[in-house]
Amino acid sequence: MFHPLRVSEVERLTDDSVAVTFQVPPELRETFRHIPGQHLALRRESAATGEEIRRTYSICSPAAPQGEDPVLRVGIRLVDGGEFSTYALKELAVGDTVDVMEPMGRFLLPPRPGTFAAIVGGSGITPVLSMASTLLAREPEARFCLIRSDRTAASTMFLDEVADLKDRFPDRFQLVTVLSREEQQAGLPSGRLDQERLAGLLPALLPVDEVDGWFLCGPFGLVIAAERALRGLGVERGRIHQEIFHVDDGSSPAAVRAAAIPARATLTATLDGRSGTWPVQEGESLLETVLRSRADAPYACKGGVCGTCRAFLVTGEVRMDRNYALESEETDAGYVLACQSHPVTPEVELDFDR
């Protein structure tokens, strides 16, 4: 469900990124109390076409404990041709109102004792900043190692916030910065963090097998390289959590789609306790089938990244074009992304309420 929230601050972080803070009214404080790692879906009407635009952005502010007012702040980086990010950087101002959905997502680190590490690239720092700041403030024995990759120092988001963590928790917060297009006066040599480099770097930084949770966030290539490096170092899959921000893997969803859809298929879906059955039209995803009759169906990115449209597959079989949001445990349990799913069997049933 979306709520109109007033913008209370727009802070320029870099030439191509801003942090936007929303004012949360008293009656919505519990609705917008987030868990570190969650994101928000933002909605507006396209000025060019009049169509609805939804985009998801991770919350970067620490999670407020019970009894304190939540601070709702997101990081937004300009995307080439991105209508919402262009609006956020060039037009959005204090006092404006934006439709905001309550916090969602499963890329989470609720505060708990232990040692945790993150490998992030670019705007992938956004949810991890919330994780690290909340964890270190609430758990005196917790430790956090942040390995971040950016193009240049000038393009690095949340420099001051990360530096503040280093100053406040010098014995429990470890920071490693790699710049891919600029030499540093100190620290690691410049260049991309690929699988081979990470496999050699990580054991030199910390005891890999003693880390309770690894959090990988950013562009597709970095996240996949980090996951493969960790698996090669013996880290079990259950300790690796990931969230993709940008995908360019060369896959061809159209080819998958053409092979998946039977000549005639029907979808039954349950949403907010109400069920309906509709024919699946050629070329559309199951989410699009539902949206033709139920405008309240949950979604944000429609790219298989955010996980907002997750649904339980009750009966039938589907094929997903892409999945960068669900963990293997979720897909094994029967969950799918409706925005990426197409029917393989003539009848399919989804439950969005589970």
C-alpha cells in the first residue's frame, strides 16, 4: 500500500546521486519502521506519458529502535535514461509529496551478535550502510567489515557516513576501499574486484570461515564474482546474502518466454483474501495477467530484482525469465516472482498472501 509522504530533505551526495529523506507522520511510524537492508518502492506519474512509474530504492538510515521515531532516508543514483532518478536529481525538492510503499525486502541484517562482512559496488552501499550503522550501535560485541568498490573517490556515495562509522567504531568496523578508475595514495591498487582478485584478497583481510553472514550488493557482475569467490573459499550458501542493483548478463528473456507459454493458459490468483481466474495473454507475465483486473497487485521494478511481486505457486508449473531477488531456499519452498513468471502448464495458481 502506498502512502503520500512529504520530502523533508534532499542532499546532494555526488554529481549523480542524492539522499532523500521523508517525513513520517505519527500515525505511520510503525508502518515505516524498517529492518536494516529493506527498500522502499516510490511511485509517480510520468510527465511524458501519464503512465505510472515505480522504482525501488534502499533505505540507508539506521533502523530506529522501538520508542523512537523512524528516519526514512533513501539513496538515489542517476540511471541513464531513468525517468524517476532524473526527476529525483533535477526536480525533487523539500516540501514535495511522493507516494511511498511500506518497507519491503529480504536482504536483511537484524542486529545480532557476530561478525559480518559486505562486498558492495557503487550504490550497493545504500542498504549496507543501514545494516552496519544499526548493528554497530546496538550490538557492542558485533564486528563489521566493509569492502567497497567505486569508480572514483568523487563518485563514492556516503563518504562522510562511512568515515563516521570508522571514527566511532575503530576497533569493530573495518573498511577496505577499491577504486576501479583512479589510483589511491594508500590502500589497495586500482582495478575491478573480480572473482580471482576477491579470492586472494578476502582471506588476507579476515578469517573467512568465521564470518556469520556475507552481504553482497551492487551490479550483477560484482555480486556474482563475489559469490563465486566465497563459494570457492568454502563459505556455505546459507551464509551468503545478495541483492542485485544492475543487471546486464546477456540473457534473452524473450527466448525463454517463447518456449514457456502453452497455447492456452489460465491463472488463478489470491490477493488480499480475494481470488480470481483470468486467461493469460500471449507474451505477458503472470503479474501482467493479474494487473489487468487487479490494479492493487504488488510490484515495483518488474525486472526480477526487488522481489516485491513474490508469490507462492500453489499448483501448476511456471518458468521464470530472471530471478535476482529470491534465495534458493525460497524457490525450493515454492515461491516465484510473478513479474518474471510464465505458465508452462495450462493452469497455474498463485497466492500473493502467503
